[in-house]
Amino acid sequence: MTNPLTGTQGMLRAMNGRAILDALARRGPLTRAELMNETGLSRTAVTQVLRSLESRGGIVPAGVDRATQGPAATRVTLNPRLGYAAAVHIDHHDAHAALVDATGAVRAEAHAPLSAAYDRLDVVTALIEECTGGVAPVHTAVVAVPGIVTRDGAIRDDHGPDGGIFRTALAERIGCPVRVENDVNLAALAELSGPYGLERSSFTLLLLDAGLGAASVLDGILHRGAGGIAGEVQYLPQTPLPLGAPVVGDAVTSDLALDAGRDPGISLLAHLEAAADGDAAALSIVTEIARRITVIAGTITLVIDPGAFVLGGLAAHPVMFDAIQAEAEAWADRLPLRFDASAFGREAPLVGAVHEAAAELRSILFTRILSPDSRKS
């Protein structure tokens, strides 16, 4: 017979503790019996773990369950004083911040428009401070931005490459680690974590806003590419456009509007609303953009065959969605394409940031709670 491995009991207690913390994060306040059912642990094991977690400040009482038969049972929940994470979405026009707890619940939100000469570092810092009230501790932050984001958090967008300056500066301002991620990637992660991800483990998200970005989830894993450039599909070549020219985006919409005899200075959303009201010129603009998006989807299918496309942002607008579906139907006999609308609309990047921030917060807090030297102060 071999001797038991050193530290086995400590590892087992940590695993049991993590199982209970995960259950409370996933389900909210639970009784001891409910925790037994969620984790498969015995009553003795649950009791021991709860006693340990309470002594470490990880859980607190959350009222009494009087709905079930028998003696009233006390519920426990994660300690709300453990701290929070920040989730931020920056686009070309606005910044939106949310304060998130370990369960993924949003506790506060703040929003600010961005001018042409904005300093996004100042704006984001102010929004996070507004959410926290300058009191609640923030342990980590996830920031969604347009543009290419490398593995080390450097951003390449309209401001040019920053070498990770924004991420480093924000981390210093708010006093915690910061993860910067491409906004379309986070939108795809939102879809993966939502109802759509329960049905499909592979899909490509096409998000249309000021430009068109893509993010592909393959077998449940987001494909970022070696340099973070995966998904820059608005530059995929299309005849007769020159190589490197955007095929979709604000500039393209302006050019199409000028050709159609409509105001080139108004937004794509305005053209979509006009098309919904029956404006033939606006509908011609929408039809051409839909054709280009469908060509992009067909090109992606021939390379990675994701099985389905989720349309987000303005691509999910009913008029644009129908136009893309109509274009795809013309291809059905040669290259079947499936399109679905985003479950989260234009909020998908922030939803993805919230989900990722909550997951990172749980990892930080649960590791701290379960560490051998953790004690309630």
C-alpha cells in the first residue's frame, strides 16, 4: 500500500470550497441542503466548508428559507464586501462602464459621450470612479475597444499603435490589473456564454457599427489569431474595389449614399430607418451593404466553415437582416449560409466584458479566500 500524497486533505478542502463558492456565484443564496444538491458533497463536508468560508469572510448569512417544509433553513451567499470588477466598452462615440460582483450581477453603471478630441483614459477612469463611488474596491477590469488588440494588450486603432500604454496607464489609475480586448471578440464571448452558446459551439459573429468586424468561435474557443488581427474582415478583397480598401463602414456608406442621391453625412442607421419607411434610394444602399456582408460571410465559410453567423450591431437591424437573408437565399444552392440575430444587440461587447470581468474576479477572490493564510480580519 502506498502512502497518501502530502497535502491531499488540504487539496480536498480547497476543491470542496471552490465547488461551494462556484455554486453560490452561479445560483445566488443557497441553503445547506441546496449546496449538497448542487455540489454532491455530504452534509458534514458542506458544514465544515461553510464554517471555514465564514471564518475567512468569504460568505455571510442571507436570510431564512421558509418556503420549504420542515424547519426553516438559513441561506448563505457570497460576501458582497469582497469587492468588484469593472467592465468597460469604448466605441467610436461613447464609453460605458459597469461595476460587477462575483455573481456577474451589475451593481452600478455609468455612461459618457466621447468627443472627437477625447482622452479615453480620463473618461474611463472617471466612469469607474462614478460606479464605485470612490469606496468599493475594484480587483480587476476588462475593457472592450475597437481595433486590433495584441496578446500583450497593445491597441492598434484610429489613434495608431499604443504599445500597451493605455492598459498600463489605466491599471495605474485604478490600482488593479486591466485586460484590454477587441470589442467584437467580447461580443462573441457574450453570445457563447448566452442562450446561443448552449446550441452551438462554433459560429462567427459579424458586428456592424462604424465598420464591420468578425469574431469566430470554433469548438467553444475564441480564435484571436497570432497577432490579434483575426476578424478584420472589412478589408477582405471584393471586386472591383482595390486591395486594402474597406468594403463596409462609415466611409463606404457615405460613398453609396452620394451615388444614390441621399445625404452622405447621415448615419447608416438613418438610411436603415428610411428604408424601413419605403425609401427606394435608402433601400438600394442597404441592399449593396447586405451584398458585401454576404460575400464576406461566404468567404469566411469557404475558409473555416463556422456553420452559422450571428449578426450584431446594425447588421441585426430588421431591414439589414432581411436584406442579408435575401442575398444569402440567392446563394443557397451553391453555398448555404445560416444567419441568426444577436441575443444582445448593440450591448453585446459590454455584456461580454461583464461576463469576462466576473470570471476573472471569481478567480482572484476565490484563490484569496481559499489560500491557507486567509483569515477574517
